[in-house]
Amino acid sequence: MPAAAGTALALTCSGLIVGFTAGSAQASTCSQSYLPLPDPSCTPGVYNSAVTQSTINSTICVSGWTATVRPPTSYTNALKAQGIIDYGYSDTNMSDYEEDHMIPLELGGSPRDPGNLWPEPHYGTKTSTTKDGVETKLKNAVCKGTITLSAARTAIKNNWTTALQVTGIG
């Protein structure tokens, strides 16, 4: 049921409370001007401290490892709903976005930190699907020893659309 103007709402999902106020249009807190990248002030990217250059062979380079740390949609959907509001997207259809990890799990991004998650649109010329391919190529290069974990993380954090060129693997 829609909330009355000015009514405070909170979504609780797996212990996470995401609050917002319904009513008159609010200014978005995150900018779409960075698309296809997230707004760095809202989504700066956060690392998983368990993943380091010395632990890659027991973490990201193990087939299936990301499935062991990936948060459930019951957690990420609440963040996605709030992120759609925060980014001021006019399209509020949740299925039109992927709650994406800015620093991907494949490169040791923090699985649950909201500073590493954002609603990435499925539309546009450079989408979540395009980014997924970049993530895989970077992870493969790290696991082969072609580039360091730090180089891959820095490149994807700065601009995933140029990360392959910057690291010399694309």
C-alpha cells in the first residue's frame, strides 16, 4: 500500500534496515552523470580483507569461491530498492538493474558492504553484462600471474570500461 506523503518507511531484510521517506519528490543523493560507472561518493568500492595477493590461490582463484561469499538476494534487493531511489532513476523496475559489486567478488570485493554495491542498469551501451566479461578477464589474468591483484582492483575501481586496456590485457 502506498505511504502517505511524508510517511517514513523502513524495509527490513535479513536484519538490514533501509529507510526512506515517501512523499514529495526528493533530490537524489547519488549522481547518474558517472554512468556507466557508479557515483564514487555513493559507491567508493570496498575490498574483502580476506582476499590479498598471498591468499588468491585459496580464495578468488578457486573455482566456485565467489558462491561461498555472494550475499543472498534477500539482502541485496533491499539495497537495490534504496539505490534506485538514491540514484533518482526514473525507471524503478527492479528487474532493470543488477545490484552489482563495484569491486567484483572475483577480485575480492566486499560481499555485503553497501559502499561496494549499487544498482547498475541493464540498459545502455555498457551494461552489467559487459562489466561481467571485464571482471572475468581480470580475475583470470590475476590467477595466471599476468597482473597483480592490486593492479586489477585499481583498474576496475578507477574505470571498469578501460580496465583491460590500462592493465594491458585487453
